[in-house]
Amino acid sequence: MFSDKSYSPVSFESVTTNEKSQKSANIQTEHVVYESEETQVVETKSIQTQTANETRTNEPKYDEDKLAEFLNRVAPGVFKFLDEQHGTSAFNDYTVGSNNEPAVNIQLINRINTLDLSEFKGKVSSVTWSTGGGTLAIGHSVTQHKSWCNDITKVDLYNLSKDNLLMTVPTKSLEVSSCVTTLLYHPDEPSILAAGLFDGDVMVWNLREESLIAPLFVCTHGEMVTQIYWHSRILNDASALITSGGDGYIYIHRLTINFTQSSTQKKYKILKEKNLTEKSALGNEGEDKNAEAGLHITSFDFSAKDHKVFVVGTLCGRLYKCNLDQTIPIEGTEMIFDPVISEYDKHKSTVTCVKSAPTQNLFVSSGADREVHIYDFDQPASLKIITLDSTPVQISWHFGNFDVFLAYGAGPEVKFFNVKTGRPLSKTMLYSENRENSTCLSFNTKREMVAIGDTKGNLEIWRMSRSLSN
């Protein structure tokens, strides 16, 4: 298997050289030295292409009449879409002043009276910007109602110019049979506008359909409509419009077929017996709970953390935590439910507004007691109480800093507060000497603007940066 053999040695001669390869490495401003090395094989091929240059002698033919017909057909829709998309958020953080001047943090750019040419005298009751930010809808109402409302009012639609200035004349007016209490554009559909009226009616317009002047009638509350709310997360196959009224009811409506049909999906009621004062005033303890109205609802808002949880504020100053699913049928009916699951510390007087924080598990409430309360959704006691000099009517969250909210109402000031500290932003305020009281406010997130209405029918447009200085 193994064998021993001997082989003669093999050796290799060592070859050395003293020559070294040298290269020149120079900077770009000097001449560059190149080295030339020959390859072992040099092969050259010549290939011709099959195509040849062609000279066009005739212009392409097209039908100008068909082209004009096509442009006339598609142009209105394209222009409408471009107008809605004008002011896209791609440059939200890019601001440049004119003539190289520094950008102004807060500046009044428009002020008009929306009732100068009208016989109706009252206040701007509600304002709302379209999703694209190109249109502002304005509702009107008398300052106080002594009895049932029979006023013929209107909803005016104002467009912005290319210079982001509000037109002085509305592009369209929608007549309604009663004072407007609340307005709200759909968050995703720029042409869908909902309104609630003092007589209890709720209606929706599809403004894209120019031929359809009449709105879609949604429902009627027993008393004035206090709030409307578009909810995008509770119905999978349709838009949900939630409405509340002074009758103590909250309705959830399903809108389908391009907002031409609506149906009421659920009805909720805040029972009067939850308020001991109103319970003792009922007189007849055996009265059917379904036959009477509920607690007067002034405001509600949904949690950003759980889209089924919401808070309801009432005329008697109480705040209730509610859930759309954790409900029980009200006595005497299987179609109306009580959504209340717990209660928060109450205000000393009427709750004027409730607003949930956009990104936190917090909500803020304001009251006629001149107080603003800050709550955690999961705690019954308020975290902080802010005392104001005048009555706050509404609360809004700033569109750029979600730790900042605005409180406004009686008086000419709109004040900013930090929700974490409860302290005001001393250097930031929307103040106008010509504004008597602030009735409503709406942010235009696409154009970095805010619209403010007052009790004299005046409308102000302010330019506001996303960043705030304290």
C-alpha cells in the first residue's frame, strides 16, 4: 500500500529586478501624466445601425374640434380639484416674507362684515374650512332667541384668491329656514358640507353637484342642534354623521350613495335622572323615561385614543364619559340607549364646550363659570383648573402644536394655553380692538390661517405660523 521512493531535488532560480513602477499623482491644477500599457490582443469591429435619420415633412394631424370638446368637458373638474389642492401641506414649514422680510408669526390679513348687504342682523355663528383649504363656509344666527326661530338665514361660501386673500363677496349662498347653530365640512370629501339649525334640522349639501341646490335632509332634533361631528372610524362602508341636540339625544347617521341617502343607525339619550336637581323636578316618578327629553347636551367630543369613547357636556354643568358599545336600552324601548359609563367632576355652571386632545388621552372643557378644566379620560377629577376673566364659549386646538389650545368667547381676546402646564402663552394672542366678542373659530391647516367670527357679523382672517413663540 505504501512504498519508499527517492526523487531528485527540483530548484528554481531567483530573479530580481531593481526597476520600480512609478506613477505621477498630481493635483487638478497641474498637468496629468498618463501611462500607456499595451494589451496582448487588439481587436476592432465596425457596426452600423439599422435605423436612419428621418426628416418629417408633414405636421401631425389632430382634430381641433374634438380637442376643444374634450378640454371643455374635463377642465371644470380639473380646475375644481386643483383649487382644492392649492396650498398643499408639502411646504407647511417653509415660510418666506415678501421683499426678504422675516415671516410674521401672527398677522391680520382680512376683515369683512358678512352682513353689510343683508337685512338680517346678527352674528357669525359658525365657520368651517373645506378640506383643501380653498373655501370658507359661514353660518349666521341672531344673537339671542326669545322664542322659537323662524328667521330665514343663509350659509355663505367664500373662496380664497391666488394670493390667499378672502374674496369680499361670497361665491355662493345657501338659504336655510332657521338660524345656523353649527357647520362642518367633511374631513375627506371637500364638497360635502353639513349644517345644524336652531329649529332642530340637520342637512347635508353636496356642493360638487351644481344642479342640486336642495340639501339632503338628515333628521330633526326636538330642540336646537348643538353639535355635528363627522366620524370616520365607526362605519366601515359609509360616512357617519353624529349629531346632538338640546333635547338630550345623540344620533348616528349613515350617509351613502354619494351622500344622497341617509339613515339613522343608533339613538342615544342622556337621562335626566342622572342630574339630581332635574330628577326631583320631574314630579311623576313613574313617567316613561322614553317619553321625556334627556339632559340638554351642549357639546361632545371623541377620544383620540379610543374612537368608541366620548365625553358629553350638559346645560347643568355635568360631564359624562360615554361609550358607543357599552350601552343599555332605555326603559320602554329597545331602540334608544344610555351611553353613560361614568362621570367627571362638574362645572359650577353650563358646559359651553368639550374638546379632546388630538394626540393625548386628555380633554378640555369650558364653562359659563369662567373656568377651563383639563381632564385625563381615565380619571374623574380634573388635572388642572384655569380661571379666566370672561366666559369662554369655545375651545380649539392649535393645528401645529398639539400641546396648545385656544379659549375664546366674551371679550375681544383669543388666548392660548399649554395643556401640560395650564399656563397661558404670554407672547401669543389673537387680539382685535374692533372685535366685540368671539363666537367661532376655524383653522385652515393647508394655508396656515385662522378664521374668527364675532357677534356683529364680522369675519377676520389671520395668518398664523405652525410654530408658536412663548
